[in-house]
Amino acid sequence: MYAAAHREGDEEQCPYRGVVPRLVELSLHPDGSLRDAVRYRLPLCRHVAALRIDSPLNRASIRYVEEWVVETVGQRLELRSVIVVGHRVTSIDTEAAARLEGLVTELRRHDLEVVFSGLTDDVVDELDRAGVLESIGRDALFTTQAEAVAAVWPAAHEGSEEQACPLETLAPRLRELAYHPEGTLRDAGVHGLKRCRHLAVLRIDGPLPFASRGAMPSAFDRWATARPVVDHVIFVGSALGQFELRESEHLREFVTYVREQGFRVALANVPDRVAETLARNGIVDALGLDSFFASEPAALASMWSHAHAGHDEDPCPLAPLLPRITELALHPDGSFRDVARYGLERCRHVAVLRFDGPLDYSTVGFFERRLGELLEGRPELRHVLIAGHTLGRIDAVAAEELVGVFQRLRERGLHVCISGLKDDVLEVLRRSGVEDAIGSSCIFPTQAAALERLHPHAHEGSDEERCPLREVVESESVAG
Ligand SMILES: [Zn+2]
Ligand SMILES: [Zn+2]
Ligand SMILES: [Zn+2]
């Protein structure tokens, strides 16, 4: 009777307060848990209410709980989701179960999403016996409050104008990353970094991004409306934590969903234990092993050309993360430098190419395509000198591929030499048969030694008046 008796009353301290059910609205406390919002003076989210019931539910208490929920919800016009936090509900009787179902149905009729967290097995069994579990929905039951918040947060905040949501740190998020001058990928928004127009790198953030089916698709939709031109995405999994079968299934559904929207999708940097769970549950096969990459640059190298085909984004803000081939010529300071950057002419007979960046199984294909572009339309070319002093590391697969690349150049009538390789890189290449491919006399310790040997031979009978490898020759477009 308590609720009806006190409706619109102004009694401050009712002596019977202690015997009616305790009901508490929760919000996020600085210690990371959800706590009594009134007691700790915590701000409330405008769209999600977490209501904790601290008593058994039975025919005596359920009406009071109903009143309280309806009243709390009724005052909050922007509310979209209600989480009923039930870990302190020790029991529920049949009448209370039926009335609870009625309440849920009523709230849902008013377009509120209603989910439960922390219900004990006994209470769930009781709901089942009372025949109301199906209408409440097994999908609407979450183990923890954090999972429930993660599940409802994105949809509840779609199009929201809420500035700083008190629950946001529990929400699954996609953070767009971009190239930072320090040489790494960082939060584009926080650091004000330029984004590529065609390809996005999105890190999956938040404590429980795949706890529910809908959270990530809804986070993705929110991101995608702000970036309409992008049609290639790399999801970075480095922050993924706990991963079981349910999370694996939700990830598979999420990637499938994004692909159905017309995006090309790759996954990069998924932690080993998550990758193992995905493999064990058949998700890696379902999504395609070739969609998974060890690192973000590897994923970029595989997608970048496709994403930029037919577009003239110049320069692409992500380009510094790709392996590069730079053609070199003599610079006024006496060293060999990038011809494109310094407006230098290229020698007609010898291409001196510097290899930069990581060269591994996933980037070597990109590498060969760039090499092909650089050498195209140069009929007088006789020698290719690979200056490898900046090549940091190379894996066995890439080494074998590279030997194949050298062989194909040779078949086109080009002499291939390499210089300046670090010992360990050279060792990997030797094991892969590079000497057979280009001849052991074509491996030089330094670029200068290599040029000294091959330059005269390359220029035999040439009518090149000034060789950009011997003297500084500015390219005509710049000089003129
Ligand atoms: Zn909020
Ligand atoms: Zn780009
Ligand atoms: Zn020359």
C-alpha cells in the first residue's frame, strides 16, 4: 500500500520507509563501478537509466517497484533504455513475475528498451516457470551491469546531443586512428590528425564491445554517417579483451554486417588469445584468413591501392605507414636523395632505389606493384641498384618473394644489384637464394662501391650528356 498512500504526499521521513523495498538509481562512480547516484551525487545519463532493486519481488513488493520504475521513467523524457539491475533480487514469486512482464511490455510499448542484469539463476528459473521468460527475452538478460550498459548504450545515444555522457567509458566505441608525425597511428580526433578520404582505420574500444549483438553495428553506423566517402575499413583489435563464443559470434555478425553495407573489411592486430578463440570457433575461416593481418601497416599495404584506385588524393595521410620505394640521385649536398622530393633528374640507365619500411609477407605484394610503376616506360634502363641500408627487417616469406621479384626483373633484361644490406637482412636473403637470382658479384657493401662498378658498363655507348648520378641535374620542370 505504501506507494499509493504516499503518492503526491510530502512526508519527508516516513517511519515505514525502512520496510518497503529499497530501490536505487545507479550511475558510474569514478572508481569504475555503478553506484547509488543520489548518495554519491553522480550525474545521470539522459538516455540510459540503471535501476537497482534491492529486495525480493513478491505480491507485496511488486506494486511499489512498478510505481517507482514508472515514476522514474516518466520524469525522464529523453530516456531510451532501462536497465533493471537485479543481482540483489533474491527471489520472485509467480504474481510478481507476471506483473514484471506486464511492466516490461508497457515500457516497451513506449519505445523504451528494457534489459536486465545480474539476475540469479533461481530468479531466471522462476521467470521461466511463470512462463514470462520468452516475452522478456533471453537476449535481454546480461550477466553484469557493465555488459548491459555496453549493449544498450550506442542505440540509446543515436543522434543524441548529450555532451559528456556519464556512462560513456562503458560504451563500445570505434575510434578512428590516423598517422601521427611520431610515426604511429593515434586517435585522429584527440590529436587533430588528417584522415584518409577512402580508407579508415578504426580501433574497437570499450570494455565489452561484443557483449551484445547490436552495440558495434550501431557504433559503426554512427561513425559511417560522418564519413560517407570511405569504403574500406581496417578494424584494429588491439584493445579486445575477454572473448568467448558469444563475443566471437557477434564479431562475425558485425563484420558481415559492415561488408553488407558495401565496405571492404580487414582486421589487424588482434591479440593472440582472441585470434585463437576466433579460430577455434570457425570465425577466422568464415571471415577469410586473408582478412586478418598482424599489424595495421600490413593491412594498409594490402588494401591501400584498391581503396585509392581511380582517386587522386595527394598526398594520402596514411601513405607514410606504407613500405616505400624512393628513387635517388645526386643532391647538391653530395649525398643521394629522393628525386621526387628535391626535383632531381633520374639517370636514364641506372635506377637507384631505396627500400624503406617493413617488408613482410603482407607488404611485399604492394612493394612489387610500386616497383613496377617506378620502372615503367623507361626503355633505356639497364641496371637496377637496390640501396637496402634503410630496410629494417624482412621475413622469410618476403625474402622468397623478393628473390622472385629480382628474377622477373632479370628476365626483362635488367641487371639487378643490391648494396648496403644489414647483415641479418642479407642473411635472410641468402638463405632464400638471392645470390642465385642476381649473381653473387652483384651484392655490394655500399652504394658507392656498387655504382663505381656498374656505372661505366651501364653507360656504354650512351648519349646521356649529364648523368644525375655523377653530377647534380635538376629536373626540367623545376629548373625551367
Ligand atoms: Zn548518456
Ligand atoms: Zn588515402
Ligand atoms: Zn646515367
